Amino acid sequence: MPKKIMVVDDDPDIVDYLISVFEDHGYDTCRASDGISAYEVAMAEKPDLITLDIEMPHEWGPRFYRRLTSEKEFSDIPVIVISGLSGIHLAIRRAVATIKKPFDPADVIQIVREALGE
């Protein structure tokens, strides 16, 4: 069964691009456009890894991540921060990686594979 990656970003072009990259590499995917909907999607879809933007409407990425990881089943879920903001390496200390936009999709896939133990 393929691993599932949840893409959380308020830019639909970034979401569509990442979804296509992940699906082209055999991953299942799900998506959300802000931290509030991301929480609901995560609860329903049970992703194995999350890519997360920092600055989004309604609820910023770090707040969503804190709320999600307070749930026992998500306490150790790997997250990759993908953002255009500076200082993103400080946003979520437990992130397996921080990637600045624009990014190379090959780098993202390599990080995903390492984070998922593939």
C-alpha cells in the first residue's frame, strides 16, 4: 500500500504541482489550503507525512502542526516545511527538513523518501 502525503499550502498552484510530483512517484495524496481544514483532512485521511506552508489564512502552519501533534496518533508524524518566508528553519523545530520556495522537486522527493524510511 503506497504511503500517503498531505500537502498543506494556500497556493493552489503549489499544491497541484506537489500533488503531481508525489503521485508521479507512486504516493497517495491529500490536500488542504489552511491549518483549519488541514486538521480535518489529517483526521480523515491519516497521512504518513505532511508538507506544510507556514503563512496561510485562518491558521498558520506551526499552530496547525502543534494542534495535530497533540493527538497521540500524529505525535511523531514527519513534516517538511516548504515556504517562501525567511527564517523558516525556526518555524517548526521537529521538521525533518525546511525547503525554501522555489524548490527542486528532486530534492523534495529525496527528503520524502528518507523521512519515510524508503
